[in-house]
Amino acid sequence: MTFKVTTDQIADFQRDGFIIARGILDPNEVELLLATARGDGSVERDALQRADGEGGITRLRVWNWEGDDVYGLVARSKRVVESMEALLGDEVYFYHSKMMLKEPKTGGAWAWHQDYGYWYNNGCLWPDMGSCLIALDPARKENGCLQVLKGSHLAGRIDHQKVGDQTGADPERVKYFVDRLPLVYCEMDPGDAILFHGNLLHRSDQNHSDKSRWSYICCYNTRHNDPVKQHHHPNYHKLEKVEDNVVQELASQHAVRARTVRT
């Protein structure tokens, strides 16, 4: 699987604040990530919980350093890293990654926010940052897929405040943008991804369906935006990219083992 952003997609990103990359991971790679996460006791054990202010609970597992496990290899894969570099216009490094665990019936909402609304307070002077959210389950309106306001990244950083246990963008300011900008429900199949700017306003609804919506999010900062203070998210360091076939080969081996067990 090879993915490379086009000139048109870079223009779309600059105008809209996001692009959707269909099939950035193949089915075997998705299955490997899901099987690893669901079989990895640390994901469940170390998952953080955040009340959404609407009676729901959001759960996520965060990694602050890239590694050589499947999570780190996906985050370091050229198809993801070089896509973010093309979109952000500079070398990028791993800022953190997270597994979002939106469970059936109980998965909470995320309030409207900008990621840079958080990262600004971590000493990042510029909003030249971004994320790649990869769907591991089907993402639909019914199970709380990501929603974005197209072009909202051009508004600059918005003040953020507490919403339940979360930090959300100023609701009064957000209302004006909701009235003026197109709202996009980012419905995706497993393996699809949305790559988006750190200032893009986004949210998600609670999951009232009987289907889970797990996703893996890789977050990146640009080299020129090295934070001016220490934080548990890292300062600039050289990201060691890995060839895409490294993940593909691991996924193929996992698929063969899974078929052997079933037979």
C-alpha cells in the first residue's frame, strides 16, 4: 500500500483544513492494529477517561513516544509521515498518538475543539501541526464519526474552556462558525484516514449504536515549531521513518497466523 498526496490535495488542505485519504491502510493492516489493540491489556488498563458533559464517557490511550511496536511503525510509516510533511510544508516529528475507544452505546462525545487549542499551552508557538486519524471500525453518523467545519482552521486559535472533563472551544464563537461554514460528517471505512490541520474545529457525537468506533490518531509537529517549554509531549527529535512494506509484511504474517488458527 502506497499513498502520496497530490498537488490538488495540498491545495484542498490549505483551503479546507483537511483531506480524506481512502485506504491509507489495507485490510490486513487494519486487522493487525485492531487485533493488537484489543488483545493488548495495556490499552484497556491505561486508557484515560473523560466525561463529555452530556452523560457519556470518552476513553483514549496515549503514547508520547514512537516505538518499534505496530503503533509506532504505523506512526512512522512513510505514507503517513511524508503526507503530513507535504501538507504542513516542513519536516515533521512524532508529537504523540492515541487510540480512541468509542464503545457501543456508552462512547462519549467530544466537544468542538481545535487540537492547537491544547497544544498552544504546551509551548508550541505556531499552529503548524496536524493529525492523521485512521478509522479501524466503520465510522458513520450513527456511531459518532468525526465532524469538521470546513475552512475553520483559517480563523486562527479560538479560546478554549472546560466542557465536562474535556477542554472545548468557546461555544459562543463556535456558534458563529457553525452558522457560516459547511459541516462535514467524515464517514469512513476501516483503513480510511482524515489528515487535518491543528486549528481545524472538529467534534464527534456520542455512540448510541451497537457498533464500536475505534480509531488510531497520529499527531505531528513541524521542525520549525519546536516547543519553547518542556511538556510530556516531546520536543523536536529526528523521526526515523520506516518503509510502508514493514507494516504490510507484519500484517501479512498476522493474517496467515489468524487463518491457521481458524482452520
